[in-house]
Amino acid sequence: MDKSFRLFPEAASTAAPAVDRLYFFLLAVSSFFTLLICVAILYFAVKYRRSASFARSADYGSPWKLEVTWSLIPLALTMVMFFWGAVLYFRSHRAPPESAKVSVVGKQWMWKIQHAGGKQEINALHLPVGRPVQLTMISEDVIHSFYVPAFRLKQDVLPGSYTTLWFEPTKVGRFHLFCAEYCGTSHSDMIGEVVVMDPADYSEWLQGGPTESPVEAGRRLFEQFRCGNCHAAPVRPRCPPLDGLYGSQVALSGGEMVTADEAYLRESILNPQAKVVAGYQSVMPSYEGQIDEAGLFELIAYVKSLAPPEQSSDKKQSAPQ
Ligand code: HEC
Ligand SMILES: [Cu+2]
């Protein structure tokens, strides 16, 4: 990569310049006050040295104006930092709806990546430039953290729950990918690269290799684990149909409502007892330990692809990603 000395990593995502501006603002404020304090220390050390003559017993009363000033200025500055940071934080957590979806499984010590079309890679993520991407990530073991300095983004990858991260690469090139959470002996080998390509090169890259889509792989798992014995509608009326489930509101036996998102689907498969659908008995077995995280992504992709019953002839269209 670039051998020349640089203080800053390249800025290669739409988020990067905005994060840098906030960073420079923080740096400027801290430098200004650090300097101010140093200069004041030196100045007063000389001015009030032991041999200097001045009234040492002066009583200044209560200088309330001074108190108010030095409370309000820092308050204003920290509020600017807070709201500025909060705006960037929210922006970095709300992916544009048209984002390409990529799933990421972190494990000791590698990154396993699968694209929506089915293409898989390890320790590398190929992307087209200028298109937003959303990663849905989970860990197979301990906490990892997905960190791309050139994008100014970092997100912890947790065991047992999904986290997401989105970005839009703005430059063609190869960028470092690090695990930024100490995760055991070979943590330092848990590195890779994000390869941002021209859209034409990218579609060429997509061509090669096997591509069973996650939805198809998920359908295989659905058959393999005989989910259909219960969930394929006519067989057992005591089980809820899964068509159109994704994104809908589900009433639970406890009376609450939950949105059927990826996390809910994952929990329904691994720990069906945790949230039982209203009107059903909790007879579904747990699949904990039988399906790995990559398989769960596929199974969930399949459940997501099941269109609502009314328009089930249209299945293709509601396929996710
Ligand atoms: C023995 C029958 C049975 C099998 C086998 C079974 N389920 Fe279920 N499933 C149920 C029942 C009953 C419920 C509703 C009660 C509950 O929420 O636990 C349910 C609930 C669910 C839900 C939540 C549905 C909703 O409306 O919110 C999902 C998702 C789900 N199952 C997926 C699967 C998948 C995927 C498999 C295969 C890996 C599977 N199930 C295997 C019986 C089964
Ligand atoms: Cu790690």
C-alpha cells in the first residue's frame, strides 16, 4: 500500500469527511485550551513570583460574572460536541433503504462474508464504488469488532445478537479491515481488506464462483430440519404460517407486540420458548447448536422471502436484498 508517511488514513467513504471535521473540531478546542492553560501558568508563575511586590491579601468578593462565564462557555462547547456527534451517530446507524445487503460472521480468527447473491469470501469484502452497503453482523464465539479506518467506521460484532453497519465507499482501492476488539491468541491475524471496485469490474467479479443464493440455501435448510412439517400451512394447523411474517407485527402470548425482524426470527429458531406467538402452544423444538450463524442467515433469508399469503404467486418480488 501507500508507503509515504501519513498521519491520517485515506478518507474513502461518504461518512469519512464528516467524521474528520468533528475530529478536527475536537482537536482544535482541546489544543486551544491546552495552550491557554500553559500560557496562563507561565504568565502567572512569572508575574506572581515570590520576589514580585503586589497586595497578596486582596479580597475580590464573589466574582459571579466570572463563574457564570467559565461555566457557560464550556457548556456551550460540549453541547456543540454532543449534538454534532449525535447527528453523525444517528446518520451512521440509519442505512439508506436501497443499500446492498451483506452478511458477516466473525469467528476466531476470520471474517466470513456472504453477499446477497450468494457469493462468499473470507477476510475480504469486494464492493462497487458509490453504492451504499449494509452489513448485518454476528459472532460465532467472542466479541469482535469490524473496523475500516478509511471509512471511519467501527462496529462491535457480538455473539448472540445482530449488529449492523452501513457505508458508501467513495474511492476505488484496497482498504484495511481490522478486528478492533481483542479476541484471543490470533487477534492480530484477524485482518482483511475491503476491495472497492469500479461497478463494471465488480459485476465481472460477481460472475465467478458458485452462487446458490442465501434464499435457496435457506430453503434447503428448511427442508433438512423439517421446519415444513409444522409450518407448511395445511399439515398442522397448530403452527403459525411463516408467509409474510418478516416485518409484520406479531402478538405474543404475554400480550406484547413485537416486530418480526432478523433478531426475532433468529430467536424464534434458537429459543422458541422466549417469545411464544399468541394462540399457539410452545411445541417448537429449539435448534440451538444445530445450525451455525452462516446457516441461520440463510434460513432467515428464506423466511424473509416468503411472501404474504395473498400475493404468494409473486414470491420473487418480495425476496430480500
Ligand atoms: C414441532 C413443530 C415445529 C417445528 C418442527 C418448527 N416449528 Fe417453528 N413454530 C412452531 C410453533 C407451534 C410456533 C408458535 C409458538 C412459538 O412461538 O413458539 C412456531 C414459531 C415459529 C416462528 C415464529 C412465528 C411467528 O409467527 O412469529 C418462526 C420464525 C419459526 N417457528 C421458524 C421455524 C423454523 C425456521 C423451523 C425449522 C428450523 C421451525 N420453526 C420448526 C412449531 C414448529
Ligand atoms: Cu476478532
